[in-house]
Amino acid sequence: MKLKKYSILIILMLFVGITYAQKKPLQLEDYSRWSRIISPTASADGNWFAYALRPNGGDDTLHLKSLNPENLERIPYASSPTFSKNSNFFAYLTKPNKSESEKLRKARKPIPSTAHVKALNSDHKFSVERANRMAFSNDGKYWAVLKDKPENAKSDVRGADLVLYNLTTKTALNLGNIVEFAFNQKSSHLAYLVDAEDQVGNGVFVLDLQNMATRSLDSDKAIYQSLTWDDAQAKKAEWSSKGNQLAVLKGNKVDSLIHQNNELIVFTALDKSPVKKVLSNKANGFPSDYVISEKGRLSFSNDGKTVGLGIKEQEVKVKMSKDTIANVDVWHWKDDYIQSVQIVRANRDKNYTYNAIYHIADDKFVRLADDDLKYVMDSKHPQYRIGRDDSPYISDVNWGISPADLYRVDINNGSRKKIEDLVIRTLESSPDGRFYLYQKDTAIIAYDLQTDKKTNISEKAAVIFMDMEHPYPHENPTFGVAGWTKDGKNVILNHKYDLWMLALDGSKAENITKIGDQQEIRLRYLSLDSEEDWIDTKKPLLLTAYGDKTKKEGFFELNLGSQPKALVYEDLSYGRPIKAENADKVFFTKQTFVDYPDYYAANSKFNGQKKLTDANPQQVEYAWGSRKLVDFTDSRGNKLQGTMTLPADYEEGKAYPTIIYFYETMSERHHQYSMPVYDDRPHFSTYASNGYVIFMPDIVFEEGKPGTSSLDVITSAARELIKQGYADENNIGLQGHSWSGYQTSFILTQTDMFKCIVTGAPPTNLESFYNNIYGSSGTVHHGIMEIGQVRMGYGVTPWTHREIYQRENPMFHIPNIKTPFMILHGTKDGAVDWSQGLELYNAARRMGKEVIFLSYPNEGHHLANEANQKDFQRRMKEYFDHHLMNKPAPEWMEKGVPHLKKLYEKAD
């Protein structure tokens, strides 16, 4: 009997082994089988869930899933899923597939969209071709689709057809020449703007959805735009009392002037007898030679008494021939922002408007912002706003900080009072706009706009709310605001692990979660209610939880006065839940290295979890791998962690070819699914499937020692993997991109511990990089070098501290290179200039080092073209396979590719 049991066990083991052995190693050619979930959307009643699957290089397929009863409908080439608020209808867009879209694009033809709406409990469906935008009314009775203009329409005509579909009667109303439309939140009216040929019939109209009567509010030969309801930002509780006021801009272009001269028109009492108010640039207090600009956003105040608008200085058009004008940028040492920043920001600055306020009842204009105080923030406070003046602190060295003086601005008369000099870190305003939080030195200050009083609310706390482990050498930030209590007396702040409730009068500070520090679990408040402004502390608080050392994640519940209790807390990663608006149901993802982040449904206590999606069932066919946390210590005594990916066929005690991939903090990715996608990063699923160990360690940097700090950590990590028997000490490679591209380039010059190195978009010469430009923003690298990622220290320049720069500079140590390496760089990189990769290549080539430079024309900081992404993925894998697995080198590695032999140059 025992013999029989042993025989069965052996057979089962052999079967499992054979099954496992039959699993395929993942290759680039298999990536097209993988899809990711996009546009997850839940119906308000929680009975429907929609999402699209987007395969690598393929077309979207929309999935509409019924949860009760269970049913799944697949809709090819569809996107933009939307449910009506009453959960009775579902809308989406369809487009031609990628192949057809590409043909249209090459033919310079528009790619049409078709809008569809369908009843969820019947077969009824209605479609509108040539759709531009669609929207449901909140009561679920109407669906509106604004169409694109016909191809033969006059170019200066902005209007097109608007189809208003009655979802109850299944009838459609077509409104012509519509350029903008909007339902009010309570669904009583549809407002729209007409823009027709020769401006005939242009105007503002409101359709009463109860009796379908149309009312013209204003009509003229003019351009109408910026249609805005007073309830655009209103909460549900406010809908019934709002939606009765409308604002719009009206104006015309003048050939001799650059900016359109607009009037602001406000319509009030639309539910009764409409009243029309008009603000023009002739109003008292309106600055001369300024206009009301359509480039500024219109917004009603929370109390509906004012409208915010933007004003702009008018400019006269000057007729000049570019052939007769010198094209020169004057870079002057007195410029606030260097020319490259001005060039990048040209469109933004050209469209910039100054905030102003229109008081409706008093018919009064008040300017809030000007050249002395350019930034005045919006707020729900009925009288005051916060203004920021950063002009005294503009500096090329600012990086990650925005120093400014703070002001209180009175919207009744525009007067301003300085609150505080030099505030580097601000937090946020209370939901009602009464309090404004900011950090001053180590204190958290609550400024009461109503009483003009500042209070140090952190004084009674036993902790400092600055992140003292912040990795950059400038003023440490806070951990952020969790929320404001409903009684209006407290604010809840995040600390490293726990939540603290601080009284706004400074009288009390209390740790309300308590267990975070003790158990090294980071607890954060999570609201599932999109309407929530204030935290009701009389109800249970939902918290997210993250184990700093364990990497476990989940959700806790906190009843104030008690310790938090775990609802779920598991060795995996949870995504942010989506709550059904009118049901006790949440939708969320769960993922590990092995498990794609598919969606699950449960109640708000996370009970009864049920898997809803299965995006990548084909994964079972492939050998994958697993993850393990590894603790190690660097030579400076820093206790660190890393996440290690073990190969799919891992055997205990066997050492494997190993790739170390790093940046800064990486262990937090322990449960991150390794999605095979086309990009320029190594995918750990692929490498593990093909017999590699991959390690992602955390790095601690010392100020002034970016390269040597990284060298210490990476070599210490490698030694630990060798010591524990995971890494083959003769076959360890490195890969890094951007900031870690610098680190890999530096390590390359310091040790021959690694068999090969692949570095992407690397800053390679700290001295030339210091004065390079960040192409995407135009900013000079002084900030990132001194107080940002490179961390050389404030005021530490190549001229004041040349020895430090040379010590940390890869280019200074080129003769020391003993390791084969490969560089990736795009010629249009907007973060790290392509010349940095070129410098490293040229210097190494001159010194006879074994270097390959993969330069991709017209690519940015990361490869965007799919063909280029695939090319680099293939070459990087071949490079590692040759050096770390002793596989034959392909011809391009042995001989290169002469320019005239490039296939791209021979293609049509």
C-alpha cells in the first residue's frame, strides 16, 4: 500500500515537472499577446463594469461586464466608456482600426469617431457618426453628441450639428451650428452656443428640458465662447439651488489687433425671468489697453455672487517681413528666466492672463493679479484669496521648490496684505477657503484668512512633520495633508507612518493611528466619496496600508479613539479602489510580480472579493519567475533592501547570470507586475523566463557623492547576492537609464566587478552637464546638479569644488574602463542632451574601450517609436545574452552597421 502511494507521488511529481518544463521562455515575439486594462469604469449601481483591453501594438476592445447576472459583451475598436447616472444606459466611441487609421492619417484625412448609446436592460441602441464629444444629462434622460464639422464646411465656421437624444422616447433632436454645449447639473436645462456661416444667428441659447422650449439669451454677429454654468464645480447637495446662472464671452476679432476684445455676459435667474449683466473693458477700474481674454477660464464663485475671469494686455499687430528682420535671441545676464526657458514657455506666456473678478449684483470689476502679484489662487472663501509672489526668489538653482512671498487678497477691492516672507513649501487650503497651510522652517502654520491670524499648529506635536529622510539637499517637504475634519476645528496630517490630528487653534496635536510607527506600516486616509470635502471623524475612516519592510499592502479601518483594524492586509499590491456611486461596492486591482493587476469587486469592507477580469490568460503557457526581498548593508553601514527576481527554473543553491537594475528607491516595486511592453527598459518577466536573476536595490546617497554612493551600494548588493549564492560572480551586468544612466556610467569607470553594462540616456560629464539645458523645460541644470537628483550641494559648482566634480565625473576616469558597455540615446532627448552619450562614446572610443553607441534619430528621453522600442529590446537582450550567458554575438555586435547598410535608409 505504501509503495503504491509513493509510486503515485513520484508520477505526480514527474507530471508537474514535465508540465513546468513544457512552459515556453518569454520572447519579444510573444509581447503582442499581452494586453493592459485601460478606462476602468463602474456604473453607479455597481451592477456593471466596463474596461478596454489594449494589446501591445493592437486595437482596443471594450468589455462591458454585467455582474448580476454575469455576462460579458466585447466591442471591437471601442473606447471612452460612460454610464448614465441612473445606470440605465451605456455610451462609448468607436474608431477605425489602427491599420485604417494609419491610411487616413497618411492621406491627411480626419479619423472619424462614432458615438453609441445602448440601453443596459434591452437591445436598444442608437449611434451618431462623426462624433466629437458626448455627454449624458445627470438625470439619465438625455444623451447629447456634438459632431465634427463636415469636411466641406468653411474653415472659419466653428459650429457643427448637436444631436440631443431622448433616452425615454427614443427620439432625436438635431440642433445646427453648435460650437459648445453643457447641461446644468440638475438636468433642467441644456445651454449651447451657435456659430454659423457669416455669423448669422450666432448667440447663446437655453433649452428647457422639461417643456423643450428654446430661449435665446443673446444673439449677435459675434463670436461666443467659454460657456460656463454656475454649478460646474458644485456638489450634489448644491445642485437643486444652483444651475440658474450662466456666463459666456462675446466678442469679435479686429484685424489690426492681436487679441479679441470680449464682453463678459452673465445671465441670472434662468429658472424665472432671466437677467442679463454685461462687463466690458470700459468698466470702472478696468486697466486701459487690456481686454477680457478667452484664454482665461470663467468660473463662478461658490456662493454664485462673482465670476472669475482673465484679462490680458492688448497688442497692435505689426506688419513686418521676416526676410528683413534679424532672427536673434538676446541672452542677457539680467534676465529673470534664461532665453531657453522663455522660448519653451513662449506659448504659455503668450496665453497668460491675469485673474480678475466680476461682482454680479454690484456690476463691479476688481483686478486681483498684476505684474507685482501674478498668481492669485481660486478659493471658496467669500472674500479672500491667497496670492503668491515668486519674483524675489527666481533662480536657476530652484529645483523641486517654489519659494514665494504669500499675500491675502480681498476680492471686494483688490487690496492685498503680505502674510509671510519666503515660504518654500505650501500645503493647501481648507475646503471652505478659510485656512491656508504652509511650512515655515520646521513648523506647520495655519493662516486664518478671516481673522488674519497665523498659528503654529504643530507646536504641540511630539514629531516634526518634515520628511527628514527626503533625499535632496534643500528644504525637506512635509508628508502632506490627509484632510480636514467636518467640525472645522482640525486638520489631519500625514507623518512617516501615522496620521496626526492637529487643532487649528494650536491647542492640541494627537497621533490618531498609533500603530504605524510601531509596526512600520504607512497608513494614509482614503476617501471613496468623490463628493467629500470634509472628513467625518464620527464615522469609520478607511486607510490604505503599506508595510515598509514587508511590502504588504491592504486597507485598515479606523474608529477615532481606537487602534486601526485590518480589513485586508496581504503580501501583494492593491490598486486604488473605484466605488460605485450608489452602492456598497468597490472595484480594485491586485497584483504581484506573477499576477497581472486584474480587477476585483467587493463590498467597502473588502469582503466577498470576486475577480472580474482576466487580461492575460496566455501567461500560463510561459515560464515566469518569482520575487524575493533581500536585505543587505553597504560599506557605510546603511541597512538597505532590494527586490530580487528569481528565474523561472530556479534551483536552490545554483548561481545565475544576474542583472542589477536600479535608480533610487526600488524595493517598493516588489509586487509590481512585470508587463511585457514595447519600451526601452529591461522586462524582468522576460529575463527571468530566460534564466536570469534580476536585482533592484534601494540606494542612499550622500551629498556631494552621487557616484561614489551608488558605487558603494551596487557593489555591496552584488557581493550580497554572490554571498547568498544567487548571483554568478563572473556574470553580473548593470542596466540603468537617465539618472541611473549616470550611475552606471560612473560605476563603469570605477570597477571591473561587472561583466557588461548597458546605460541609457546618461548624464556622463558632470562639468558640461552642469551648464546644459533641460530641453523640455528650457531650464539650466544648475538646480538638479546642486539641490536636485545629483545632490552636489547648494553652491557647489565645477569652479568652486573642482576636485569633487572630477571625483564624481565619469568622463574624468575614462582610462580606468575595463568593462564592455553599450549606450542608448535619442538625438532629441529633452532631459539629457544627446551630446552626453556622444561624449562618453567618443572618449571611450579614443581610449580603445569596447563601446557600442545605439543612437536613435528624433527620439526623446525614452524611445517612443514602436519599431525602435522593439529594436532596442532585441539588441539589449542579445548584448546581455552574449556577455552573461556566453551566447554567440550577432554580427551587429561584432562589426557594427555601416550607415549605408541601415535598412531604414532603404525603406520607402
